[in-house]
Amino acid sequence: KGERMFHDEFYHMANFDAVTSVYNKRFFTERLREEFSHAKRGKNSLSLLMIDIDFFKKVNDTYGHLAGDFILGQVANLILGEIRTEDILARYGGEEFVVVLRGIEAEGALLLAERIRKKMEAEPTEFEGKPIPVTISICVATLAEENFKTDTELIAAADIARTILKLPAQ
């Protein structure tokens, strides 16, 4: 029984982000590779949302790291509430999240991204009685008809979109 608990705990530490309890970057990278390969073979759509919390460094500097961690959790929970159970949400970096959307074309991914963005904007976020305005920026990349050869190209496309759009400085 103790060995099973240790195994479960180890699995959790290896695959989940400690702050937000969503998947971590390592798990995401492995799953995206599988999902990408599967989508390419079946000629199915696969979309990727790359989500940044705007001005997150300022939140940490102004309200402290506990507030920052709280905001990360709030954003993760809001996203989880908007996506399907088969979608994969992971924390990708400090203030970045990614969502893998199996079978979702660009148009559907853009609609979802905008719904998540608007909901976050409308959601009042408060930490220890202080209101903290939180907005997010989302970029979308979609695998469709051989436009990307690898999963890393798909990630790069979402990253490039962020650069082109000149999203708020972190």
C-alpha cells in the first residue's frame, strides 16, 4: 500500500504543476507529440492555444508571489471550466498555459480562445481583499492539411503569432 502511494505521488510530481495542479510542460510536450502524430495520420485537425497572463511580473511585484500563485490557479481553473475533458491544459512557463484541442479547426479554436479571454476579463479577481485586474492574451495555431511537419513547428507558430501581435510585455 505504501509503495502504491509513493508511485501515485511520484506520478503526480512528474506530470503536474505544483502551483496550479494542471499538467506540466514535460507532460504536455509528450502528449502533444502523440496527439500531433495521431492527427496527422488521421488527417484530423489539432489546435493549440497559447495563453499568457498579461503583465504578470507586475502582479508579482505589486501584490507578491502568493498573489501571483493565486492568480495562476484562478486562470487555470477558469480555462478548465471552458474546455472539454479530453482537451489537455498545461502550465507551459511562468505565466503561460497551453491547451491542446483534438479535432478542433482554427475557427472553433479562435471562438474558444475569445470566449476564455472575455470570461477572464469579466471575472473579478481578488486576493486578500484587494482587487487585481487580470487579463490574458491567447494565440492559436492549427494543424490542417499538412501545414506543419512537426509538433515543434506547431508550437513555434503559436509563439510567432505572439511576437507578431506584440502582446503585452511580461
